[in-house]
Amino acid sequence: MILIFGAGGQLGQELQRSAAAKALPYRALSHAEVDIADAAAVSRVLNETRPSLVVNAAAYTRVDLAEKETEAARLGNEIGPGVIAVACAAREAPLIHISTDYVFDGAKSGPYVESDPLAPLGVYGRTKAAGEAAVRKAMKRHIILRTSWVYGEFGNNFLKTMLRLARERDELRVVADQLGCPTSTRDIAEAILRIAPSLEGDADLYGVYHFSGAGATSWHGFATRIIEAQAEVTGRRPQVVAIATADYPTPARRPANSVFDCSRFEQTFGFSARNWSEEADAIAKLLAGKR
């Protein structure tokens, strides 16, 4: 039995679909059903389900609002993961915890590897880094899976925002000096379910891994690809104008470089994500066709 926290999020919904497609038994719980910062509630659920694996896909992800809502971010990204890890450790249930590129400052010139020092720029990144530390402190049988620029069919994400703006505007201004690896929830879900069978009794597999879409681009490049893909369905082609980060100030600073080296994950589990552009094309066309 796989127990999934964060059922209402974009990854949580994708995980449920993927698990169901593979006929894997699971139970998925939303924040409304269980607050992961509530130790009694988390313990009760683990006692009821007796999971063979726990996946924490729950998080506070409002990057800009986190600068003001610091306690909410801390509860969702630091306290909650620690609570889950303590409960898992007490029941010897392995945990896969989802983390983010925002634990880095983006100043590195090349792709980030798992051992690079953490240097988050804002509240969101700091609370996610603290959540990683809480998981590591509480238990040994864990995998921290860092990913980046997540998008998919469910929830709120950059791809869906671009599709909405393509319907509403004739010009889109998108940052071109931040680089990353767009990662589909479908690939993340597949990665998690491929990890699951490997965790039984193999302590050498535990630790931190990077997993992201193959290839790197800017937000402008990502947006351009989305607009071109949806245009094949809708006929609308708003202009995508490249701007600098300085031209689009936000409360929270973003890493300029979020590119990951995912070779450790590929070598360990024999799986890699699809090229981001191919996956973005497919999802953009699918969602554009539903309008």
C-alpha cells in the first residue's frame, strides 16, 4: 500500500492516476483530510493504512506569498515533512519526499548535483531546505527527490498559465535569463513508482536524487514552445517577448540557474525523464483541445 500526502496537488493527482493505471494499491489524502503538520493525524493514518511506502507530495508552493506567509510555509515545508518522517521511522516505512531547485541560489555556472551546498534565496527555498533536513534527521530510510519547473495536466502550473494567457492576450512578456529543466508530473510519478520496488531492504539506495526533464531552456523558451504547440489546436499565436528578470520584479528572488544533473538517478534506477519539449508539446495540445 502506497500512502500519498498531497492528493489535491498537481503531482498528487498524477500519482493517483499512475498508480491506478498500474493497479497498485494506494491511499491518497489531501490537506483537507490530513494536515501533515498534525502529528496525531499523521500517526493515525499510518496506523490505519500500514503503508509499504509513503510519498510526501504535499507542500506550500506559493513562492511569492511565502515571503509574507512565513509560518504557513514553515508548517507545510518544514514541520510537516518532519512529522511524516518521524511517523514513518516509528513504523519502519520508507519515505519519498519531494523537494525543489529553490534550495539552491542559482549562482552555479553548470548543472547542480546532489552534493552541491544549499543556499536558498527566499522563504520558500529556506523552508524546503529545512524540510529536507528534518527528514534526514528523523529517519534513514528516505529518498529526497528534488525536481524543478513542474507542470502537467492537473493543478496550477506555468504551462496552464501560458495556455490561459494565450487565449486572453496578443503579447506575452516572459523572463529569458532564468534557466531550468521543465519536468512533467507524469514523469515524476513514473519515477516515484519505479523507485518503490527498489526500496525493500536496500539501504544503499537511500539519499538525495535530482530528477528533471531532459534538456534545459529559459522560461521564455518554455513559453514559446507551449504557444507554438497550442497554436496547432487553437490557431492563436500571441507574440512571446523576451524580458530580463529585472523587468519583472517579484517579492521572492528566483534562482537564475535551476538546471539539474540527473545522472545519479538514471544510473541507480535506470530511468530518465522525457525531453521537456516533447512532453510540453503533448500536454499543451491535449489541454488546448479540451477548451
